Amino acid sequence: MKRLSSFKQRLRIGIGLVVAATVIYALSVAGLAAADTTSQPEAKPEKKAEAKAKKLSGSDLYAVHCNRCHAERYPTEFNAAQWKTLMLHMRVRANLPAAQAKLILKYMQEEAGN
């Protein structure tokens, strides 16, 4: 019986924390929305990322993004199919925009050791 009451107490605390976090998030989103209406409209971040991706080559993007977490790998270390699998994984891990990931993958596959 004591275990059940302890569980209920922890559950209530957890629910309270979730409710508090939701309220804080809602207030911050409302504050951001209010700030956005007073400022000039800007290009969407996705559009900015795509514009930057068009300016940088696949090798440049590879050097910028992949060096953040680990040493760069030589494109010849893997074949084209292996690079595709690696890029699917690393795109999620590095939070890369799709356009940039495609350019990096194209570069890696062109230079791959088949």
C-alpha cells in the first residue's frame, strides 16, 4: 500500500512538471509570436539554409558540418551505397537540412571508393 501511495505522489509531481513546462512553452511561443508581428517579416530559416547551401559546394558543406563532431573521413573510405546509409544516419544526428545533405551525399558518392 505504501508503494502505491509513493507511486501516486511521484505521478502527481510528474504531471505537475509537465503542466508547468507546457505553460512555460506556451508563454514563450506567444511571446515570440508577439515579437514577430512587430518586426519586419524575414525569410524563413529553411529558405536561408537552402540559399546558403546553393552557395556552398558539397565538399564545403562536408567540411563545415562533419568537423563539428568528429574528424573528417576520406570519401574513398566507403563506397557510394555505404555513404548513402551513413548520410541518412548523420543527417538526423547533425540536424542537416535536406538540400545540404543532398549536396554532401552527392560529393561523397562522386569521390567514393567503389
